[in-house]
Amino acid sequence: MHARPLAAALAVLVLAGCGTSTPPDEQAWEKSSAQVLDDVAGSVASSRITLHEERAGHLVGRAGLVMAQDAESSASGATQGYLHRQPAPGRADDFREIAELLHEAGAVLVDARIALATGAEDEYAALQSRLLEVGEALDAAAEPLRGAGG
Amino acid sequence: MKKYLAVALGILTAIGGFVDIGDLVTNAVVGSRFGLSLAWVVVVGVIGICVYSEMSGRIAAVSGRATFDLVRERLGPRVGLLNLLASMAVTFLTLVAEIGGVALALQLLSSVHYLLVAPFVAVLLWLVLWRAKFSAMENVVGLLGLALVVFAVALWQLGPDWAELGRDAVMARKPEGESWTTFAFYAVALFGAAMTPYEVFFFSSGGVEEKWSPEDIGVMRANVLVGFPLGGLLSLAIAGSAAVVLMPAGVTVDSLGQVALPVAVALGKIGLSVVILGFVAATFGAACETGLSIGYSVAQYFGFQWGKYVRAGEATTFHVIVGTSIIAATAVLMTTVDPVMVTEASVVFSALALPLTYLPILVVANDRDYLGDYVNGRFANVMGTIYLVIIIVVSLAAIPLMIITGMGR
């Protein structure tokens, strides 16, 4: 007797479950945005310290390269996870800005890893500055989101 | 004189053997995110492991039998099996993390990917557990593990604001950006890392292997009551150096390299070399202990011949279990699962399984049939009961906190 409404409800649930990606509410989106920006900023800072220590001759063997690879892969994982999710309604422009910043950070991390792998010591200073700049930009982008959602 | 040397050696190996991959990673993560505001959890955890290690050591010295042997006999096969399954699952997860930890430490030095290194580590581990003498294995890795004292030297060299660090530690000041649920999650993880079940199994089974008698209780107590707290200071030094170098830069630890980074900043190449040696020794030593603990637990439960002091041919099943666990743990690693993630999971699941490990020890330690005049006194029972309550609360909170915080995110 109640089979039809039950089937309809199930169908709605199944279809909803099959949707590509449900947009999160604004607060959750801001929180996850702040989180990814903080995570990537942490990786950028880690790579910057690694370069600094490599320049100072404080690292042994290939430790600097491994540390830079770890920072790059951690940032890449966090970025991919974030970019695959839908932004909150009406926040597509903010999402694109964050995505651009994350890609920029990823590019500098790749450059740092390449420099450490090839031993391009003359590039270390410039890379440290770029990492510092992009780290500050990530931090600045995260600040208002942290206040609202985090 | 010989006795004093034995005590000193025991204490030194207890310090060096106290820290494993769980302590390394969890303390560094906590230091980089919470500073020293969770230092009190390390203190509480170290006292707890002292209370229960002393009990299980006393049980081994007086009865000449190890934990699982007595748990099954005293509480019956069903409770014993539950205890065995829960402890084995956590110990196996820890074995995966330790083998991964050795491979990651060697990757740090060589840049050869840890997945290529892990099978060689597994073979070496199996060879050591099969061929090496128990005391040689325990002493060598324990003493080399002392290299981790470099964290304390690094913290000193970094010249932190000691008053500020002290205030963080004493007042448990949570950083503003972190939530209370995350704070509680990491408190549970730190407690789980300090009270990992395998430490007690290994300690009591090792006592049986070394044929402790009631006369050895004094030396055993010295090892536990001096060695473990000094090992706990190493944990605090790891957290402290991460708090001084990584926290201000906004770096959250998610790799073993980042755990070592503060030492490189403070002490340069020599410091980094020493800390990597310490990583290898601590994780390899803990891999030996977890591998043996799995063999001990299963063999003691089912009543097989077990131990390193028995010829391999007389304890075949024991050695097959140890070898199979090493192969299985390496196979898990080869699925490309992140060893640091496994470590984080292992300390939380360790917290979950704590009551199943420690309640039977408290029960057996109060049984005159086994311990005669050496049963728990009032102080041991008060401490044991207080810790049992803490353990149950921590165990109940572990999974909800893991879900709410998304593994501490």
C-alpha cells in the first residue's frame, strides 16, 4: 500500500546519491578553503626552510630533495582533493582565485624540487623569495575565510 | 659492579627503546600544531605505561609466564581471544608503520623511494628476529635509539623562550586556530602512542625470555621507573623542537623529513645524520618488538613453544607466525599506503584497544595464585584503577573524535 511513496523516496535518494557533486553550504566551503590554503602554505613553508638549510649546508645526502618532494606531494594531494569539490553557490569566482593561487604554489614547489634535484644552487635564493611571496599570498587568502568559516 | 652495569644498560636501552614511529610522528605533529600545550598528556601516558609495565614485569618475574599465557588461563579462552584479536590488530598496524618508518628514514638519506627499500628492511628484520640473540638485538637497537637524544640537544641549541614553553605546557594553552575537538583528538592519539599495547607484551615476554626471577624485580623497576620517564622526556623534546621551528612557520608535520627538520636547523649536518640514525634504530627496534610481540601473543594464547632463547627448530610455529606477519605487513606497505597515515591510525586504534590489554593485567596482578606475596599493593591498585578509568574514557572517545575531526584535520 505504501510501496509507491517508498519507491519514490528511494529513487530520489539514489538519484541524489548519483549526482556528480553536491555544492556544500557556504560555511563548510569556506572552512575547507581555509584548510587547503593553510595546508599548502605549510608545505610551501616547509620547502622554504628546506632550501634555506640546504643553502646553509645543513642537510646531509639527498635529504633536502626528499623533504622538497614530500612538501610537493602533500600540497598536490591537498590541492587535488579541494579542486574536485564544487564551490558554494555564488562563490565560483572566489574558487577560481583560490585555484589559481594553489596552482601557483604548486608550480613554485615543483621548481624548488627540480632545483634541489639538479643542485642548481644559484636558483635557491630566488626560489626562497618566491616561496615566501606565495606563502604570504596563501596566508592572506586564508585569513578572511578562517574568520568566517574556520 | 656487574649489577650496576646491568641496571645502567637496562635504563639506557629503555630510554632508547621508548620512542617508536608513533611517538616520533605524533609528538612532532602535536608540537607543530599545539606547541607544548599537550605535554601533560605525555606525562600522564608515561606514568600509565610505568604503572602497567611494572605490573606485567612483576607477573613475568614471579610466575615465569607472560601476559597472554595467564590471560587465557585466568579469564578463559573467549576473553583471551578477544584480547588477542584486538591487541594483534593494533600491533600488526604498528608493525606496518615501523617497517614503513625504517624505509622512510633510509629514503631520507638515500632518496631511494621507500617502497623499494621496504622489502629489504623486511628481509633484514626477519633475519634479525630469526638469528640474532635476544639480548644483542635489544641492547644494540636500544643503545642506537639513544641517538634521538639529539632532539633535546637541538631544542637547547634553538634557544627557545623557556618561560613561554613552560607556560604552554603547564597551562595547556590551546592555540586559537585549533578547535577543542581536535585538541582532544590529539590528546587521545598522544596517550595511545605512549601506552601502545605491544610495549607491555614485549616487556613481559622479554622478562620470561631472560628468565627473570623475583630477585630481578628491583632492576626491572629501575628500568621502568627511570628509563621510561627519560624516554618520555625525549618525546617532549621532539614536540618542543617542532613547536619552536615548525609552528611559527605554519608547517604541519606530515612526513618524517619534517620531524627531522628542526634538528637540521639547530645542529646542521651532524645533527641530521644523528637523528636519521636514531630514526632507523628506533623504528627498526620497534619493528623487532612488534614482530616478536605478534609471535609471542599468538603462541602464548594457543600454547605453542615460543621465544628467542629456544632453538628455531623447537619453536617453528612461533617463527612462522613472526615471518608471516613481516610478509603481510610489507605487503600492506606495498599497496602504497602512506606510512605516516598508518602511524596516525595505529596510535588512535591503540587507544581504542587499551582496556582489552590493560584490564586483564590488573586482574592477574591481583591474583595470589600466580603472584603470591607479590600481588599488587594498595598504591599499585589505586594507580591501576585510576588508569583503567582514564583508559576506558580514552577508548570510548577515540572513534567519535576521529570521525568528528576527520583524523584531526
